[in-house]
Amino acid sequence: MTRSLLATALLASLLAACQGQAPSTSPEATEAVSESESAQDAAFAALSRRFLDEGLALNPISATQIGDHRFDSEIDDLSEAGRKKALDWTKAMLAELDAIDAAGLSRENQVDALILRNQLEGAVWDAETFQSWAWDPQGYSSLAGGAIYNLMAREFAPMPERLKSATARMEKLPTLLAQARENLDPARVPKTHAETVAKQNKGLLSLIENYITPNLDQLQGEERARLDAAIETTRKAVAEHQAWLDGTLVPNAKGDFRIGADLYDQKLKFSLNSSLSRAEIAQRATAELARVRSEMYAVAQGVLKDEPDAPEMPAEPTPGQQQAAIEAALEMAYADKPARDKLVEFAKETLEVATNFVREKDLVTVPADPVKIILMPEFQRGFAVAYADSPGPLDKGLDTYYAISPIPEDWTDTQVDSFLREYNKHMIHVLTIHEAMPGHYLEGAHSVQHPSVLRGVLRSGLFAEGWAVYTERMMADAGYLDNDPLFRLMQLKFYARAVANAILDQGVHVDGWTKEQAMDLMVRQTFQQEREAEGKWTRAQLSSGQLATYFVGAQEHFDTRKAVESRLGDRFALKAYHDDVLSHGAPPVRFVRQLMLDEPIR
């Protein structure tokens, strides 16, 4: 059986598992299900199968990442006709979903139906109202890089097979880049978006150099000749696109990166799928920032109590006294930083320490799935310092990558020092907890075990980011690094960044904040270094809604744990709780709470 046919068979078999009741449903409960409920569940299971089967065919680059390899030789069609085909299909899916009586579904399928509805309605809104295809070049850059990276980064198939798929995709990349130039209206493209993508574009060539060129001898004869020709075709296409980016898009990019209140509220609804409104997010974030600063002051009092030059630290400080004490304590952590060329090496050490701690304290079940720390691919740099790249839900047992962006070679010593002060050794421990153990890597390895493939494919960023932030505090509370107060201070600072992200996102896109207002929030109020704040200012311009996921997701995770603890009382056990939370396949957090507490699904 070929790899493509095997993926199809696997997709069908796994989808069959998400029909009907949840895996834990007893035989007696199954027998009690009415005929109408069974019929609705069967109809939804069929619709889910079609959504994945047909939807992945329309999005072949994403299909590869997810682990469905039927379309590894294809790329997305973003022409006007291709976009219309996708939109018509999405509306047809919505109509079929409307015809299913949600009240007749099992609780697990009620959750999946709401997730699917949010995805479909969001896709229609993006295509017709937000129209990111017309003004955001990042989508095209990500697809072009993903077309190669998704094939070559993981060994889901023998190298010759992946090289042949890469050949076919490189032959089609000129079409994708041409569609980008056709669709994008420079007058609507924000300057920051244009400049960022212009810097990323040549990263396509580094993917070829890093992943394909070292393996050229894996193909021979006509296949090798075709691969060589495809590489040359890609080089020319990238050069042509770079000329357009530099000569046309960047000089003529006149769009406003601020999307405004109306679009922001709609974007927030689809990107978060949260129970909290924009106003509630702003209110909670403002109050939480004040609380976190007070906690940081308390830690600073302990750290500085024996220091000869410590500032005044009264029990009831003025804002200036609070600021001075926290800054003085942070300086002690900043002094312990890795060498410029040892960032990745030290991150590997922190991963081992964090993994051993989780096991020793028995905080959550540690999966056996492999995780590797890598340098972030060039085409993905410029948005975040680090990320976790988990294998797709259909690619079982493959590596998760904890990717770290290297320090740019053209940075001055002052810029490098600013960066390493922010990412000092204590902060890298926090970053590793967030991105890997027990954050994103562990969560992804648990979540992929849920039988609903639909839920795995439509995995909630709110759940994932919220869990990662939640684990930072959880590890500190458990005594990580022998209760080192400087680690606790960095954990609080990192959390303050998450709180500030939510405030910053609204400030920029709804309230029209200037850069000066944004930098005051980041540098003064949440103690971020200049390099970090500059990068976050860029990120706030490049995205909307995503920055809020950290704070909102964490709040919903904290709220869920509090509710479960209240329900269970003395019967509450931390490891059992964590394993239960992660067993639900990473839907929006409110659904996890409803499933765990047997509340109505809504």
C-alpha cells in the first residue's frame, strides 16, 4: 500500500472513532441513546468525514502538516476561482451543519459541532469581510515556506518519496507566488507586513539549502534531473517575487495595520472562541496586571533585603518605590545570562531539568513522544522568539520541535545584550516550561490521543497557549529550581507579559495606541527589555487577536481548575486533574470545563 493510500485509510479509521458517544460511554448508556440521537450523531460523523476529506484536498499544504499525505505533490489554489470554490464549499458545509439537530448529538459531538461551526463561519467571514487574502502577504509567505518545510522537516516517509513530492511542489511555487502578486493590493497592505515578508522571502532558498540540497543523491536519472530543474525554477521564482516585494509592495504599502473595533470584535470571536468579551478581557487584564506587580514587589523585597544598595521597600510602597524595587531585583536575574552562541545549548539543559522535575513531582503523565530543540527556520523568523512545532494529528510518534530564533548576526553588542538580559538563564527556564515541558510539547502529545480527528485538526490556540501559561505558575508553585526567588520573579515577569499582550492587542487595534503608549506598557509597566518590546510592537502590528490567547486561555484554565477543586474538595489530585484536562483533545477551554463538570455544552 502506498503512503497516500495508507493516510486515507488511517483518516477513515480514526474518523470512525469519533462517531457516537465519547470513548468513556458505558454500554448501558449507549443502549439508552435514542434513535434520533443516533441518527444525528451518524449525520454529524458523516459531515465531519467530508469536512476533513474535502477540506484537506482544498488545503494540501496544511494537509501535509496535519499528516494526510494524499496531496503532498499539490499546493493551494489561491486564484480568484480557487478562492470562490473554497468559499462555496464552506457555505455548503455550513448549510449541512445547520440541518443537524445539535440537541440530539452526544456531548462530545456537541462540542465538535460548535468547534466546526466556529471554523466555518470564521472562514466565510475572513473570505468576505476581513479579506486577508487581499492585504496580508504573510499568508502567502507561510504557505510557500510550508510547502517545502512540511515535507522535509519530519521523516514521515522515505527521503526519495518526500523529494519527489518536493519536486512537484517547487514546480508549482511560481504559480502560488504569482497569485500572491495578483491578489494583494499594495494600497491595503500595511508597511510592517510588507517589510516583514520581504525579509522572510529568501528563507525559501535556505529551506532548499538545508533540507533538499544535502539529499540530492537520493534521486537518480530523470527524477534527479527534474529535481535540479525544480530547484532552479524556485530560485528564479523567489528572485522574481523578491524584486516585486522590494520594488512594488514595500514602496507602495499604504494600509493601516489597526483593524478597528468592529473587525476586532469579530476577529476575537472566531480566533478565541472564548466565553470572555473584549470588555471583560480588558477589565480582568488591567486588574491582573496590578496584582502581578504587587506579587513581584513582594518577591523583590525578599531578594533585596540583604543587599547594601537596596532601594526603599516599605510595606505600602508608592508607585515609584514599587517600580524601583522590582527593577533592582530584576537586575540580579539579568546578570545571569547565556553567551550569545550558547542559547540553544542552554535551552537543551533546561529541557532536561524541567522534564526531570515533572517526573519527580508526578505533576502530569510525561509522554514518550520525542522532542528536539532546533534553530527556527529562516522563513518563520521575525514573528516570535520561540515556538513549539508539534507533528500533525495523523502523524503519530514523530518529533516535536522546540524552535528558537537565533540572534541576528547584524545586531550590535547593545542589541544582543538587551536580548540576553530579557532571555537570561532564569527566563529561558520559563520559556522551556512554556514551549516544551510541561507546556506545548506535553499538551500536544496528550491532546493528539483524543479520538476525534476533527478536534485535533481544529485544535484551539486558546487552550494550547492558556495551558502553556498555566504551567509556568504551576511549576513555580511546585517548587521548581528549589523555589529560587529569581526564577519566581522571571515567571511573574513572563506572566505579566502575557497579561500585557491582551492589553496591547486591544490598545493597538481598537484604541489606536501609538508606539510610545505600547512601549510604556511593555518597558515600564511590565519590565520588558527594548529588543523584546520592539519585537512585540512589530508582532502587534502583524497580528490581531492572537496576542490575547495567552492571557484569556490562562484565565479560563485557572477558572476551570478552581471550579474542579471546589467540586472535588479533598478528593482533588493534581496529576489526575492535569491528565483529565489534557484528555479532551484541546478544544476551547470552556468546553473542557463543561465536559469535566457535566455542565450544559454551550
